[in-house]
Amino acid sequence: MKIRKEYTCPLELTHDIIRGKWKPIILWTLGKEPLSLARLQREINGITQKMLLEQISELLPFGLITKETFEGYPLKVQYSLTDRGRKLLEAITIMQAIGSDLLTEEDMGNIP
């Protein structure tokens, strides 16, 4: 992910942070409940573990998700949305609703 040093609009920065196929889907999935990496990968059809880890590592520095590590064996790690992530999820929810409407109107596939 490339973040510029200067932006002319806050929307540009937000777009750069969540740009791509997987980040909005990761945020959407974590909006349901906190999940381990393995469970998050199972919930997101088609994402590889490598891609998931890469996308998570790009979301963490901006405070959209948090990583919690639990002691014990085996080591347990859980990801969840932060308040900022929940706020962004509101916008993603609107985008998802528009996509659902378009899929239905255009008969473009099955809506889960």
C-alpha cells in the first residue's frame, strides 16, 4: 500500500487505506465478531493466508483493527474492529447495500 506524504482531500487518504479487493471484506467480516486468523481466512472465500496477513498488516497501523494475543499453548491471536474500524464499517455497509441492489436489479449473481 502506498501512502502519499500529502493529500488534498481526506477521502483520498481513506481510499488509499482501504483500497483493494480484500480490505473492505476483512472489515465487513470482523464487524460480525472478533476472529482468529484461521477463522477469518475460512470466513473470506478465496483469500490466501499470505494475502490476509498482508492486508491485516496494512490495516493495523491506521487503527482500524486490533490484534490481541492470548497467552498459553497454542498461542491464540484474535483480530477485532476498533471504534475507527466500526465507523468505517458504517460506510462499507452502505456500499454493500448498494452492491446488493445492483446485483438484484442486474441479475448478476447470488446474494448471500
